[in-house]
Amino acid sequence: MFIFSKFIAWFTQPLFWLALWLVAGWWLSARRPQRARKMMLAGAVFLLALGWQPLSELILKRLESPYPEISPSADLSGYKGVVVLGGGTEAGRLQEAHAHPLLNGAGERLTVSAALALRHPHLQLIYTGGEGDPLGSGPSEAERARLLYDSFRVAAGQVKYESASRNTYENAVFSARVAGVRPQDRWLLLTSAWHMPRSMGTFEKAGWNVTAYPVDFRAEPDTNWTRYSLRESVANWQLALNELVGLVAYRLTGRL
């Protein structure tokens, strides 16, 4: 299932489909040049349309909207701790060449959780993440996260690490097996807002008593219909499509 999910991820990339379309147009060019020209034109129009950001942002906003943001000053005295999902660090093969922690676009998962740990010393952090790249090398996600928490001077005993999981389902199942962890206690679940619907459903199905603590919001509150950027919009489309496919797959396999 894990390897299959990584294979499916190829097909959630809009540029992958565009490349296949253009290859098909090139193949037709010697046999049916008129149809090939139409295909090439359609491909160019599709590429230009991809750069219009409001549509992809509307999908991300729908994913982000079910769980409201929690104020940093909120009273968290009733919670046992925070489960932090991996995915906020750069690849292990890149990290092993550097001494300081390297974060990617979802790095708020680590920085916000570190701030919570420092502000609320009673909270136990569980960082869950092994290696989501089947061809990955270098330190695991948990080891990469340890660099960040150590640099923030979070007390070593305040963080437990789960380093075997490769996806959200394994995050939920394997974290429950960490020594001293009781899923029935009240926990905050911290991950990117667009990933929260699948994460909450998976953890609750696995028996966790969790409250959503979303971070890393991508969609603006008010839609700007004039925004255009191929780079940002293509990244948003890939993120949204990958998450929607993940939701469908988890429902079909009974993980939600």
C-alpha cells in the first residue's frame, strides 16, 4: 500500500498529465498534423490556466476550513501533550550534508510545536515520522526533528520520537505504541491545516482522543481573483490533488 501510494503521487501532478498530453501531440504530428496542432494549443491553454491561483486556493481553503486555528494564548492545561506529524523537514540525504536543521514549506509543524513546548512545559510532545521516501537515505525524520528541538532548547525529556511510520495511518498506529503514551488522554494533533481532515479522521479511527491544532495555512482568507503564478499555483494543485486522493484512498481502505 505504501509503495502504491507513492506511485499514485505521480498522477496528482498536473505537469505530469500535461507532459503526457504533449507527448501524444508530438506522436500525432506526423500522422494527423491538424489534430496535433489542436492538442498543442489545448496544452498551452491548460498550462496558462494552471497559473490562475484562485481555483486551487479554493480547494485548499475547503480542506483547511473544518478545523479553526487555536490561539497561541489558549489555555492548554487540560491536555496531556501534542502529537506532531512529520513532513516538515528536508530529505535525509540533504540533511546529512549539513549541521543545522533544514525545514521545508511545512516547517511550521516543528517551529510551532517547539514554541508550544517552551510555553507549556507540562505538554508532552510526540514527534512521529520515519522516512516517507522509499528511496530515502540519511537520518530519519525523527532524527532530523531532534536537531530542531535541540536547537530551540526544548527539554530532551519533553519529546518522544516515533521513527518507524511512513504515512498518516502509521503515524496514528505507531504513536499509540510509544512507551508511556495513552491515546485515551487528551492530545492536540498538530499538522498542516490542509492535511488535518485526513489526520483527524485517521487518529480518531485509531482510538485517539485528539483536538485539531492546525498550522501551515496556505489559502488566503479572502480570495484574490487576479492572482497569477505558475510556480505557486502548480504547487497548490499538486498539494490539493494529492490530499484529495489520499482522503478517497483512506475512506476506501477503512482508515477513516
